[in-house]
Amino acid sequence: MDHKIKTILIVDDNRLPRIIERAILSEHFPELSVLEAATGEEALETARKQPVDLALVDINVPGMDGLELGEWLRKESLVTHICFVSANIQNTSREKAAQLNAQFIAKPMTEEKLITLIEGIGVA
Amino acid sequence: MDNFDLNELQHDSLIELLNISVGTSASVLSEMAHSEIRLSVPQLYQIPRRQVIELIEESTTGNVVSINMETHGFVSGESMLIFSEESSLSLVEVILQGQVPLELLTEMAEEALIEVGNVVLGTCLSTLADLLDKKLTTSVPFSVHGSVAEVIGSGETEILFLRVNFSHEYGKDSGFITLMFDVASVDNISAAIDAYLKKLNIM
């Protein structure tokens, strides 16, 4: 996929990972626009309103879980790249991520993991 | 106390698999806390729930904070990350240092602790499920504050209880990773361990 990133949507019900991921992105990729959502529903609404190039999605969120959100994002073609970021590192979660043509990063998110992901896709 | 429905080989295998699972989650916690996490040997009991309170109170007094996740799948029960109130604050301080603006430190403490529970318990349970080639689902993590009895609950119902104590390198701060599975899950655990041992040509 050669669609590069301009806008990232961070989806996590907990503020700590949202703060950490935003801080890494601001420091290393200040040109990116970063959006946040605390639930799957909120993320879907956000992605329907504006183009999102990469969604960083926690799986274990209240209401619509991250995998279901991923299915909707794919079904409506709302996001080019999806990366699940989760402590649920079971093979079944990784397999579901692969079925959605999404990447998978085990929590906790680190500077190295996020930079590798972004550089692998490329910044517009 | 050692009234197990598992045979000796199954018991030892489960301890070893839990050791690997907890070890994986300790490495994740170490990454979050930027410090070495020391673990005790896992202890496994099949006991009434009220005895769990006594076992935890041997190592901690006063109020505790517990991050809980309900667990369903080939085993059902609760997973908890339990800290004394004092050590929970100290761990959160280490984790948040340099990550969030100073003015948000106090406000963020509870969410940070829940995220620690999410990552540690999620990693531990996922590793266990993968090792046994089984599937588990977990609830969204939530916190409970109170006495050990309030956090654990009481009753004579027997449960399979695993405890591992952990501490980090900056001293006395410690907590417990506890898994409490319904005894009804023991048959599934026993079958899953047999299948695992068979795959290794041990049975």
C-alpha cells in the first residue's frame, strides 16, 4: 500500500495510552494531524466525518470493541491503514487483525514500535 | 489446602505455564515502569474464596487497590492485579514520570493504574491461552478500592487460585497478580494440559 499518512486516529478508552501515543507522534512526526476517540462508536463517527489514514485501535474497549470497529472501518472504507494496539496478544486476535488487513502491536506502545510503524507506511 | 482435582503432572505443568505467562506480563510491566520486576514462584491453591483473603492478608495490611478483569472461555473467573494503596501510587508515579504533564499526574493516577492492569493481566491471560491453544475473552478492566475482603469477596465456594507476588527494583513496592478460576473450569484446564503434554510427546 502506498497511501501515506496525514491523519492518525487513536482509539483507546484509557487516556494514558492516548497521551503516550500523541506525545511520541508530536515529537517525531509533528506534521501529522492526530485525532482521538475513547470508544468504538466515537471513532466510527470521527472517521465518517473526516479522512483518516491510520487508525491505532485498542481491542479491549467498552461498547463496540476494537475488532468490531475495524470491521466497520473496512466495510465503509473509512481508513486506509489499521493497526491494533492491544494487551490481548492471543493468536486469535492477531489472526483477526490479519483478516482485516491490519497490523498488530502488543501493548505497551513504545517510541520504537510507533516510529517503526509510521516509517513503514510513510508520512505524506 | 492442596486438595487438587489436578494430578501432579498437570499441577506442575500448569504452574510452569503460569510461570511463563506471568513472566511475559512482568516483562511488559518492566517496560512500562522502566525497572526490573522481580517475581515470586507462582503458588496454586484450590481453596474456598474466604481463604484467599487470609493468604493475601499475610503479605499486605490495610486497604488495597485491585484492577479486575472478568475472564471467560475455556476458563471462567476473575483476574486481579492487587496493590497496597501506597505501592499503587508509587508505581503509577514511576510509570507516569515524563509521560504526562505534571499537572495531570494526580488526575491520571487511576486511569494509569487501570491501564497497567489491562496490559499486565491481558498479556498474562493471552499467553496462557496461546500456550494451551485455547481462547479467552476478558471484560474491560475496572478498579476496586477497599479492604482485601471487600476486593476479593467471601464465601465457601471453592476456587482455583493462583498468586504471584511482584516487586520492582526501587524497593518495597509490591503487588500480586492473582487469577481465580471457577472450579468448574478445572476439567477444561486438565484436558487442555493433557493436550499440551501430548503435543510435546510427554503423554
